[in-house]
Amino acid sequence: MSTVAASSNARRIGRGFAGAFLLAAIWELSVRGFNLPTYVLPSVSSILAGMVADAGKLAAAARFTAAEALTGYLLGCVIGIAAAVGVSMVPRTRSAVMSVATAINSVPVVAYSPLVLLWLGIGMTSKIVMVAVAVSFTVFLSTVAGLDRVDRKSIDLVRSFGAGRMAVLWRLRLPTALPLIIAGMRVSTVRSVIVAIVTEMLGAYGGLGWVIYQAVLQIDFVQVWAAIIVASAISLCFFGVISFIEQRYIFWR
Amino acid sequence: MSLSGLSGASLSAVKAGRFVSILKSLIWIAAFLLVVELIVVALGIRPYYLPRPSAIAAAFLATPQAYLLSMWRTLLETIIGFVAGSLFGVAMGVLFHRWTILRELFFPLFVVSQTIPVIAFGAVVVLWFGNTLFAKAVIAFYISFLPVTVNALLGFATVDPRQVALMRSFGAKEGQILRRLYLPAALPQIFVALKLASSLSLIGAIVGEWFGDTTGLGVLLLQAMYNENVVGIWVTIVASACLGIGLYGAVSEAERRIVFWGAEQ
Amino acid sequence: MLKKRHLLAALAATFVGIQGLGYSATPVAAQQTVNASLRLKWLTQAQFAGFYVALEKGYYKDEGINLTINPGGPNLLTENLVATGADTFGLSGGTDSVFSARDKGLPIVCIGVAHQVTPFVFVTYKDGPVKTVQDFKGKKVTAWFTGANHVLSAMLAKAGIKAGEVDVQPQQVSMTPFIDKQVDVATATRYNELQIVAQRVGMDNLRIFVPEDSGVSFPRDTLIVSEQTAKEKPELVEKFLRASIKGWKYALTNEKEAIDIVMKVAPTLDRAQQAVMLSEIKKLMVAGKGGTDGLFAIDKAAVGSANSLLAEYKVISKPVDLDAAFNDSFLSKIAVAEKRL
């Protein structure tokens, strides 16, 4: 059983790389074939060379951004899940909390960034808060949907055995909701990195967004792309880790 | 006769109930704003940290047409991007579900595509799509489709393979199985994603307007931000919140009508 | 009812606006009219009043140009859009971005310089510890890392201060950290940030350090075209310059009307702020050669000093060929009387 799972995993990873390789090949060939100048689209090979040349700078920036994204992400997940559980425990608050959360989330995070930068400065705190805001809503929404999935009959059944609210939540609601919660968490991994980067572009002491901002101003497109590829790699790793956890969970179930 | 009369009566009762609840929330909002106003005045909070709600309202009323025009423009971009993103998202979900090889080759690239901050590519967007409303809708589309695909796949996975086999044995075609079995099963999940996608496409439209434009909430936001016009930032925040709530409400309403089997259990 | 009509008018205007966007597709009545676009470095504001005035007054039409003005935005590089042909003309960052673009091989040429002197200054509080550039030593200074940081480095070097002796931090969007006295010295453009700060703390409480006083000059707001346009359509470039200068002369002599025109495009702007902006822009544009040779004059000496400054700080790999990067042949075809205010 486990060897089958492992081999199918290996196949999937192999195909994932095959897809990426295909894209890179098309990219490289079209840049060379159409003789595109660097300021339109740099070739994959020149970006890779740029990444090697700037490895130290990029690694430092990547650590900076990853720290912000991860801290904000964890914070956001905790807030999102806690709020959803709270809402489902106290149904009366539901419509109020939902509308406030929707209102806050409807405003693009970028709209808050000037305010958050104003309130918290251009250090790491402002990025962590921005990421947490962005992540918490996504997780909140999926958790609420997941908790709603439990059907009334199962709850009545468990209740009839004398289970309290907490027991229903812990034994029935959360396990049923888990696939959706994790799906929400998986989608927000990517968003957390982007929000950190975009906020960095508006003011920061370091990080990939800062590198991109500087590179655009110095018209160094190879560096822009190099930073973007590093950002993608971080998001992808992050996404992979959560997917792995998700798979393990489903397998266990 | 009597049946239709009954349902009509209950319908109007429902309507009245909703009207009351809307009125209630309006009163709550008014009370909240009043409290904020009082707190700001009482504590003497400086306007560039938090302006008074009345100052924000006054700023809107000074040039209502400019704000309404921008809201309308942003709304159009958002809706085009959202509809395109939702359809594409579901279509990709179907393709990826049907052909595992496609999924394994390209799904990781889809994820990668979402890790690219569009804002870094202003020039590329302008080069490819020009300075049109369409260019902004493309960005709204681009950042909104992935959650739909992810959740559609998740929803399809919940379908019991035995049911599929059963339908096949009755000679059902692929299209019928999709319409009758897969889509109904996945709709509740898809709607969760659609709610997310509605706010994501709004973000896409606003960020898209940063690539050189004259109208739109994104433009107003940037302008206010760099002129340190905090009141202006707040007017724009409120305006985008209104659009976002409207869209979210519309999607939820659609969900209530379409997915009557999934919700409210 | 009235409100409804407003909304309808707004909606109608939007539709018209959307249709207007397909500018290249609409057939032009006059046969000699050429379509062209101007990409600004930022959103519509008084800083670009002259171009909007020229458009509104039909000066571009008179020269046979059907011009579209495209605003800029963050991370939108004017040089890039002009080099790729997405826009015909550009009002780009300044000498710094022109040099960086040339250094990276982007085929663009500067055909005129708007701000004859450095448009930004360094500010501190009069009652604070910083009285001279020497006093920057050991203090916290914020600067935009978009060129202002190099101007600062040059000023410090001329005052005998070594790199590392001053805590230079990247400056964020807002001036609030300076207003809250979290930093000792901040960077401010004369036409925007300086006015914002002055509005909050009063101009009398501020001490200003001008780069030119330290012998550093950094002219900004450059008009650019692609090398291809410069070579193949020199008459278009000349006509565009003539109409733009006419617009700017009108704007700088009829400031109130110019602000009206800008406010019509961007009604949410603060009128008073825009009026001050335009009067400050005027000072920058008529300073030095702008006063003697006329608007958009290219002061090779000032441009050359920026060139060597950027090369010294390794922003560009080597000094750029000035005559290839700055082409004043189009300007010189326009009579000085036409250009001088």
C-alpha cells in the first residue's frame, strides 16, 4: 500500500517537473527564436545565471520574506479557525461577524497597506499583520463552510449519547471540517507570500519585494525575474508542505 | 389556488423579515459610526491615524461623481474578470479531474502562476493588453481562477465512484454524468471558492488600475496614498468595501438559490 | 431624483470613456493626423499640467497629433514602455532613469529635461541638532533609494563624511516618521512632500539642504522617445515638443486655468495642494538654462554631473555617452522665443 502511494507520488513529482521543464523550454526557445530583447523578456538561461550571480543577496531576501509570510500565515490560520469555531459555537454572532469579515476582506489588502505602514512602520510587523489579515479570511471562510457540512442528524445522534457542545465540536464538527480547512490553508499559502512581497514593495528594509522594487528602478529585468522565481519557489515549497500534510491526513482517514 | 396563495403570503413575510434585518444592520452600522466619531473626537486622534467618519462622508460628497464613476469602472472590470475566472476555473477543474496526466503536468504550473506578484509586471501587462478595461479584467481573471479549480477538484473527489459506475451501467454519457453527478456534488465547494474569487477579482481589478489609468478605485487609492490624503484613502476603502460586500452578497444569494441541497443542514 | 440623474450621467460618461479607449481603432477625420501616446511617470497631477493644457487647448491637434495621455504607476517604467513601442513619448523619472536605461541597452533618447535642478531637498527641524551637512554624521537620515540616496552620498562625501557614518534608511511613502521626529533628516520633493510637511509643522520650523549648494545636481522629469522614432519620425518629435512647450507656457502663465484643467481629469485632488505644486514646478522648470534657453532645455553640464555621480556609485557600469543619450536637435529647431517664458 505505502509503496504504491510512494511510487504514485514519485510519478506526480516527476510529471510536475516535466511540465515545468516544458514551459522553460518553450520560454527559452521563443526568446531565442524571436530574438526578444531583455527588456521584453529575458531568457531562462540568463535568469538562472543571474540567480547564481546574486545568490547571496537573493537568499538573504528570501529568508526575510519567508519569515514574514510564515509568521503571518500561522497567525492568520489561528485567527481564522478560532473565529470560525467561535461563530459556529455562538450562532447569534454569525451574521454580524460574517458581514464584518466580508467587509474587511472586500477591501484589497493593498488598500490597507498605506494605513498599516503608517501605523506599524516599514519593519517586519506591518508585513506580518498584512499577511495575517489576508490569510485569516480565507481560512475563516473555508472553516465555516466545513463546520456547516456536518448534518443535523449526526449531531442529534451524538447529542443523544449525552455529548456536550465541546464534544460535538471536537469529535464531529472539526474532523468533518478538516478537509475544507486544510484546502483553505493550502490556497492561502500562496497568497501569504504575495501579500508579503507586495507590502515590501511599498516600503521595507529588505525582502524579495524590496529587491524587485529596486531592480525595476535600476532597469535590471534579469534580477526582477530572478527574485520572482525565488518567490515562486518559496510559495511552491510552502504549498507542497501543506499538500503533504493534507495527503497524510486523508490517507490516515 | 390556496397553495399558491399560501406561498405568496409566506414569501411576502420572508421579504418583510429580510427588510427588518437589513434595517437592523443599517441601524447597527449607524450606531457604530457614531461611536467611532465620538471616540475620535473625545480622544483627539489625529486625522492621519483615523479620520472622523463624518470627514470621510464629506470627502465623498465633495466629488460624488468622481467616486461613483470609479466604482462603476472597477465593478465592470471585476465582474468580467470574475465571470471569466469562475468559468475557466471550473473548466480546468473538469479537465484536471478527467485527465490525471494533464493535472499532474500542469496543476503545479497553475500554482506557480499564482505565486507571481502581478504588480511586478506592470509593463508586461501594458505591452500585452494595452491600457484597456480588458487589461484590468485579465488581471482580475488571473488572480481569481485558482481557488475555483482547487475547490472544484475537491468537490469532484467526494463523488462516490460506485455511483459513477452505476450511471455508466445505465448508459449515461460523460456529459450527463458531469451535469447530474459531479457538478451537483461539487457545487457547495465551488461556491466557497466563488466567494473568495469575488474578492480576489476585486483586488485584481484595483491592482490592475495601478498600471496607468485615469479612473477606478485603484487610481484614487494611489493618488490618496502618495498625496498623504488619509481621508481619501478611507473613502476608497469604504467604496471598495461596498463593492466587495455587494459581490459577496450576490454570490451568496446565488448559492442560496442554486445549492439548496448543500446549505442549511 | 437628482441623485439618480447624477448616477446616470456618471454611467453614461463611463461608457463614453470606455469607447474612447479604443483610440487607435477610431478613424480620424483629418488625414494628416497621427496617433501617438505620452506615458507620464505618475498619475494625473499638476506636475504634468502643461501636457493636459496642450491637449485641452488642441495644441497637439494643431500639429496634427492625436495624442493620448497615459498616466504612470508604481513599478511601471516609462523607459521600458517607450523602448518597446507601447507608448510613443514618455515623461520619465529623470536623468537617473535615462542613464540606467541606456546603460542596460534600452534604445531610448532624451529630447528634453523639465526640471532643470534637483527637485528634491533634505529637510530637518530648525530647532534640531542638524545645522549643516557635516551634522548628518551619526544621525538617522531617510532617502528614497531611487537616486536620492546617491545624491545624499555625494553630498556627504563632499562634506568629508564617510559611508557608514550616517544611518541611511529607505524612505517610505509617508512623511509621518519625520513629522513624529523618528528620523532626523528626510528627503522631500519641493512640490509634494515638502509642502505636506510644511502644512503640518510649518515651513518656518524647517531647515532645508539643497543638493546644488553642495555642488550636486540631479535634473529630473525627462521627455523621452525611442531611438527608432527619433530617427524615422523627427518631424513628429519636433511637433510634439512644440505643442507641449506651448501648453506648458500657457500653464505656467495661467496657473489657475491650468489647475482647472487638471482637476477636470482628476476631480478628487486637493485643489490648494495642486496650486502649490504647479507654482513649485514652475520654479524648477525656469531655473538655470530653463530661464535662458527656454523650457525643457538640456543642460549638458548638469546632466554630465549626474552621469559621473551614478558611474561613481556603480549604479551604471560606466559613464554613458551623453550625446547619444541626450539629443537636443529637436529642441534647437524651435525658436528660443517660443520656448522662453
